[in-house]
Amino acid sequence: MMKKDYRFKANINWLKRKREALLKKLAATGPFVDGSIVKVRRRCGNKNCRCARGEKHECLYLMYKVRGITKGVYIPVDLEEEVKEWSREHKRLKEIIREICRAQKSIIRKHVKEKRLKKGRK
């Protein structure tokens, strides 16, 4: 999604409607997981396998941080597509939250401006 600036929109009611639409999108999100999916090449440990001769296996890991320390979880082959979808859903969720925050900040700015105008100040 693209960054939107709500400062120049006409009124608070429009911003509130926009916020409600975004909250509905937020409620419609599916399962999600934070972290990045990384392709790793590693050995399996079998002495007779091709990876023992140098040709390593490719596998996917979900990498995430806990208190500044990077952790990883192996993603089984049969779950790869599902976990990728969860990761995409998390990115979409973060963008919706950012957009809701921008709308909320614009509502606050508009409220202050309208209140000053009612009192006769600029």
C-alpha cells in the first residue's frame, strides 16, 4: 500500500468513515506470523547423502527476533506456502495499522483546528 496523507481532507466525518473502513479490513485479517522467511542451505547429517559431499539441502526458516536475539524455526516442506501466506498477511496487517494511525492523527489535528476556529482563533 502507498503512504497516504490525510491532512488535507475536508472534514473529520470523512476521516472517521475512512477509519471505520480500515478497522473492518483489520477485522477481516486471517492468520499471520511475524518474521522473515529465509532460504538456508544445510547438511542433514546422513553420511551417505549428497550433502555430505558438499551439495547441501535447501530449506526454509522463519527468522524472528526475541529481545534483540534472532531466532529461527524450521518450516516443513508441506507448510511452506501456508507460512508464506501468513507472512504476507502480517505485512498487510502492519500497513493497515499504520494507515489507521495516520487517520487518527489527522482526526486529532482537525479537531484542534476546528475547536480553535469555533473560538475565533487561528
